[in-house]
Amino acid sequence: MRILHTADWHLGKRLDFFSRIQEQQDVLNEICEIADQEDVDVVLVAGDLFDTFSPPVDAIELLYSTLKRLTNNGKRPVIAIAGNHDSADRIDAPDPLARACGIIFVGYPNAQLNASATSQGFSITHTDKGFLELLLPRFNYPLRIIATPYANELRLKQYLGEGDDRDIKLHEILATHWHDLAARYCDVHGVNLLITHLYMMRRGGEMLEEPEGEKPLKIGNADLIYTDAIPSQIQYTALGHLHRHHQLGTASSPIVYSGSPLAYSFSEAGQEKKVILVDLAPNENAQYAQQRLHGGRTLVRKRFDDITTAVEWLQNNPNTLVELTMVSDTFMTSAELKSLQEAHDGIIHIIPIVQSSTSSLATEKPLADLEKDVKSLFVDYFQSRYGQQPNDELLSLFEEINGELDRSES
């Protein structure tokens, strides 16, 4: 049985002001093509389907159309769980219609689905709280899935109960819950998986870095789950939340963060993005491989000290999103800024660094002479702060702003 594992789509996410929806469409199209080319039997999407609780319409349409395509007209089950960016209610809402198409949504931890069958043949043969068993026509053995979507603090109180030691309770109760389900349902005569959206690490291992701009799950030791919570019967664990691929388990029982399909912050610049293909059979070790994704624009951090060189690089690298640092002895003029912006449509940030060797940047600063007019005070401040006089463009802009303030006060 071949499984495709992906996660952290973050549909609707923007990079500052820049929409990524076309890139997301391209890379999800690539994932659909991989699923078909590799003759995948089941698809797992381990949370953070959307980037916000209230995603834009184009993101919602992209999710449903992609999941529908991944089902191969209902022949291939697709299991998608909620992550910490998702509204559990929104994930659960389309479930009856989605189930008829071969899509199984799980929004809340401890959810129990209804047994059912699709017109194309695969069926949900048994369910329990946080568990489902599937039977696919191509196989004479079942697929068992323990599914634990992300739980925020409110959901944890409902699911785990009150307690002062919530960080300890979460690990212990999840471990007990998973082991109970595995003992009841996950024998050696089927394929056994766990899918969850949590911060997980090896006990005594290194702390894994959460993505820049991501809602953190690791706050102190709260919401921290150790890999020893996973039952021995589980052959493969599909994780979501971290945007870089990580393997936390053993070679025989992988515990894997697939990572996000796109780089969503400049801290992810240079990362290879992947989906995971897993081959499983009853009572055998999992075999998995990483399939690289090529969709989307590359995120790049570049630093230049010359406008001409920067413009040339920008023109030669159009399929990028750029955080551009410009180092100079003076502030950039509006003409220089315009030349950069016209050279590339994917500049997200321009960070100017003004170097100065003048002695006026000493730690002892002169007191302001409040008898001066406001323009002279601005010039003195600028000289004190940056070690040089403001250029004519800055002075003109200051006078324009100051004039607007004067008119509004009068």
C-alpha cells in the first residue's frame, strides 16, 4: 500500500503584501500529478490546510478542488486533519458531501466518524474516538488510522480535562489514548498509521525550530509531545506543523514531518520542499522516500552595496521573491529605489543599511536647541542620528509632511 504524506499547505497565506495563491495552485497541481504518477493508494494531509480561521474564497475553492482531484474520482481516500491555523468547525463542515467524494475530514481530537462506503468501493469499516479503519478494494488487509488533529487550549480543556500540569497531562493522556486504540485495533494483520498536528521531539533530543511567523506550539514545555508516546504497533507517523522535513523515528518506524510545499518565510529560504511517499504492508517495516517539489518562486535573501549590480541580479532572477539589503554610505534616492522596483516584481522588503564613519555618532549627543525652528531641529536630529545631513528629497518630504500637519491643526 502506497501512502502520500503532505502537510502545512497554508492556503491563502501571503508573504507580507504578496499573494501566493498562484504558486499554491501550481505546487498542489504538482502534488496531484505525483499522486497519479506514483499510483498512490491513500493521501494524508497533516493539518494547516488554511492559513487563517477565515480563509479567502479562492483558498477555499483551491482546497476543495485539489482534494477532489487527489481522490481520483473517489477511488483514493484522502484524510485531512485540522492544524493550529485551521478552524475545526470549518474543516468538519463539508464532511458529509466530502465523504461521498472520498475525502475524510477530521476537525476535532477524539472525533468519531460514521462507518460508510463510497460508490467507488473503499469503505470505512470501523470507527472509534480518534480512530478509523478503511478497506480498499485493491487490498485484502485493512488500513488503520489513529487521527489526532491539533487542539488549542479550549479544545484541550474539553478533550483532556482541567489540570495544573497540562504540559505533562497532554503527553501522558495522548500516549494512553494512542496505546489503548493501538492495543484494540492495530494488530499485525493490517497497516497501522498515526496522523497528527503537534510539536513532537525525541526525549532528550534537540529542540526543533518552529517556522518564522508560525503560531508557536512549543511554549516552554506546554503542548510538547515526545516520540515515545507513539505505540509500537504504528508503522508510520505522519506529522504536520514544522515546515522543514524532519525524521524523528527509527528507520523501521519513521516519525516524519513532511514540511510545507512552499517556503512561507525568508527563514525557509534555501529549503528543499517535499512530499513523502511511504510503502507499507502488514507486519513489515515502513519504506519511505522524499519526492522533491519544484513549484513556487524561490525565496532569496540578497545583499548588495551597488545599485547597478543589484538591478542586474534582479533582472536575471525573475522567478524569486526577494528580501533585498542595500548597503551604502548615503540614503538611496527615489530614482535608485524606483530602478530596483522596476527591475523585479517580487521584491518583498528593501532593507537600507547606511554606513557612516563620521565622529558625530559618538555616544555623547548634544542637547537639542529648542529655540530653533522645526526644520532646523529635524536637520540636527538627522545629523545626530545618522552622521550626515539629510538630502534635498528628504527635506522636501519633511516640509510637505510638516505643512500638512500645520494645515490640519489650523
